[in-house]
Amino acid sequence: MMRTDLTALGKSRTKAVCGWRPDAADMVILAGGQRIQMRRVHPAGLFAGTLEGPDIPDYRLEVSYPDGTVVEVDDPYRFWLTVGELDLHLGSARTGAAGAR
């Protein structure tokens, strides 16, 4: 069964990298001068690969399509959430103001 939550994509503590490109024929992780082949883990276009080392470095994905097109893309799921204390405060203030109307 395919997971549908976002924890199946991007970074994980196990140093697994997953990418989803429905029409892709192949996918490679590009990290620190390395090319790490990913394997298709679901026919819907979900690919997975593993990075070695203590940390997950910045990486990009090289995506190959059946027509021969190859593109290099950022994995949007590799970035950590950037919601800070100020964002939470402003969000709760906005919710409180809307509730007072």
C-alpha cells in the first residue's frame, strides 16, 4: 500500500530520499559530487535511494523521462519547516481577531 502522507517524501531520519515524478523513467540523487541511483518503489512514479554518512547533505534530483529529457530539480520535501514563534503568534492573533467578528 502506498503511503499518502508527506513523511514518505523528502528527508527522513533513516537517510532515505524519496521522490515522486509520475512520468519519470529514472531518478538519481545528486549529492556532494556523487550520483546515487534511485529505484522505483511504486509504479505511480515513487523512487527511493539512500545517502551514506552522518548527515543528509544538500542534494538535488536528476529526473529522466521516457522521451530522453533529463532535468535537475530541487526536492521540495528536503527543506525543514520554517514556521517560527513569530509566525505562530501572528497566526493565532489572526485567528483570534477573526473569531471576534
